[in-house]
Amino acid sequence: QVQLVESGGGLVQAGGSLRLSCSASGSIFNINALGWYRQAPGKQRELVATITSGGSTNYGDSVKGRFTISRDNTKNTVYLQRNSLKPEDAAVYYCHERQYSDYHWYDYWGQGTQLTVSS
């Protein structure tokens, strides 16, 4: 019922800026959270940041102070921003949505967008 489409990945030089976008469409309910996870080769998928429909944010321990998450509720779109990228930021970034309806939680994932950081 929910489709997530990421954009903004690609090749970025170290020290450059990151701006990812994820647009959600379909049956979006009022109680929800949008966020970003990432997975580098040989590593586990980890939380980057989430933001609820009410605007509350949560950041992964490894990225606090380095990334900024925001959203536009009128467009059901979430953004991830960061300046001064480092090579270790290279990963596949996945958009995620979690929502609550009919006393159940539902989780949806985007296809992922590859970020490559050159040095």
C-alpha cells in the first residue's frame, strides 16, 4: 500500500554535500515515521535518522551531529542532508516508513540509493 522512492545518490567528492530525498505514496496514515538507514559493504544496516509525523527526530549513535533529517508532510517527503562528506559515508541508503493502523504496525522500504564518495 506504500511505495517509497529515493533520489539524490551518486558520486560525490569528499568534502561535498549530501542531499537525499524520499517520496512516499499510497495509503499513508497519520501516525507514521519516515527515516533513513544505510548499509556499507560487509557491514550491517544501521540507523541514520528518523522523523515522526509530529516532527520528533531520532539519530543513530554513530551519526549524531553529522546529519540532519527533515520532512514535508504536505508532500510525504523526507530529506537527509550533510555537508563535509567523508569516504566512510559511502553506502546504500534506504528510505523507510513505519505507520500504525488498525492496531498494527506496518513497515515499508525503498529500493535504496547508492552514495559513492571519492577522495
